[in-house]
Amino acid sequence: MIDVNNVANPAAVDVELWLHMYQQMCKIRAFEESANELYTGAKMPGLTHLYIGEEAVAVGVCEALRQDDYITSTHRGHGHCLAKGASVDRMFAELLGKEAGYCRGKGGSMHIADQERGNLGANAIVGGSAGIATGAAMSIKMRGSDQVAVCFFGEGALGQGLLYEVMNMAQLWKFPVIYVCENNLYNEYTHHTETTAGSMLDRPRAFGIYTVEVNGQDVREVHHTMKQLVERVRGGEGPAFMLAHTYRFRGHHVGDINRTYYRSKEEEQLWLNERDPLKILSAWLLGENLADAAIFEQIQKEVYSEVEHAVKFALDAPYPPESEVAMHVYA
């Protein structure tokens, strides 16, 4: 838990909220670092795609949502799941194929779902969850609920026709859905300028969808903007589109170690040193005399301890019994 007694002048801004967001971003980073260690230690089956560097988007967005609001996620989805409230022990169990995982070990890294918290699932297909999120928004409208649905996807999904079909439908019928495009610059190993013609924002604008653009490394900007979008969409004004500029600090997947053939070391160091979302938030809080360095050390210590215990839980957990091999499987 955050010790707000270590916070100076808490009345100036909602410091507890910003420290909670720092804690959430720190938890995502610690989770991903441990996931990488599990992979390199040959303890995790299959690949995983790390969210390190993009934490401010997931946290800034999900902190503006209610638990009963929906999200859909991507192949790089651990951050979205955790930001929506998933527990690290069950997340690690899912990565390791264990029975205690959210999908009883059958979803793995790229298909985690947590319906209790509104997470309708990650999707290994680029742009594959756009129809699910839009369908959820259609359900909201038909039921007369005031929920919203959020669809996370990378800029690579702008090359998928499904996304344009559902955005067209959402705008025609004023569905309460927010499309969040996480532009981390690269479609796997190709810069987006070589794959995406024209302006990214002109695409949703062609449908008349309300659009915004944010610095995806600044959790405060993401959160403030998302709160406004949620209020607008919840109020019945139709879909919205957020373009968040961000960057993955690691490779496309855990095996993508030598990246110099498609991006430079200088570019990576620029983002690591000057555009780290955790550093940006902590530097602002310190600069405004709203917190001292000790509280960030405390948060990091607690988070890394929680993640360490969660990894042990997952490693010790049993696999599902062989009798379940045909359960929850569609043919």
C-alpha cells in the first residue's frame, strides 16, 4: 500500500492517485522483466511480447474506467490486463500453462481474459479484437447500460480491414467504444512510415469519429484525455479514437535481441533516458515537491516483492489435469 504520509502537500493535486499510477506502471514493468527471465530461463513455453516502455498508456486509460467497463487487448497485452486489475499470480500462472491461470493455462501470454474485471481478452491476431470491442459496445447500447468499451491495438492494425468495418458501424450507430491506437513506431521490424500511408488520424476522421492525439509516455496526459473521452462516450456522443505515441523499449518479442538492423541504439537510448514513463511521472512529482525519493523506493520494493512471490506461486502451481484437454476447446 502507498504511504501517503510520505507525500508533501497532498492537497495540491490528487497525489495519491498519481502515486497509485506510478505503482501500477512499476508493477507492469516488474512483471514483464520477470516474464523475460522466465523465458530466457526456459521455464515459460512459447514467446511473449513485452510491454516495457508503454506502461503509461494502459495505466492512464484503465484508471479512467470503471470495473464494469470493457477492454480488449493485443498480443502485447500484459500491461492492459494488469492495469484493468488482474492479479500478478494468476497472470504468471497463465503464462506458465498452470491450472491457476485466468484461462486455466490454456490461453497463455497472448489470450488472457478476466471477465470479472471487464477484460474480454487479449488477441494474437493484429487488430483481431476490434470486432469484439465494438460488439461489446453494441451490447451496451442495446441493454441501455452506461458502460464503455475500449479497444487497444497497435499502429500495425491500421492495415487491417476489420478495424475500418467496425469503426464505420460504431459511428453510424453511435456505439460507446473508444479505439486506443498505441503507436510504438514499428510493425514488428518495419517502421510505420513504410506501411501506413497518409495520416493515422485521418483514418478515423474519415468516418466522422472524434479523435485525439497524446504523448503516450506521460501518464497524466493520457489519463486527463481519457477521462474526457470516457465522459463524452458515456454521455451518448458516439465513438472516439485516441492516438497514443509510445515506444517499446525491448524487441518485438523476447527473442528479438539484436535490433540494430531496423532501429538504432541512439534511438533506443533517447527513449530510455528521456521518455521513460516512470521517470517522467516521478520527476514531475519530485519537481513539484509533491513526493520525495523515499516513496518511490518504497513502491518499487513492495512491487518487486509482490512479483517475486507471484512467480514462485506460478512455478509451484500444478498443471491442469490431462482430463481437461478437450474442455473449453471448440472444434
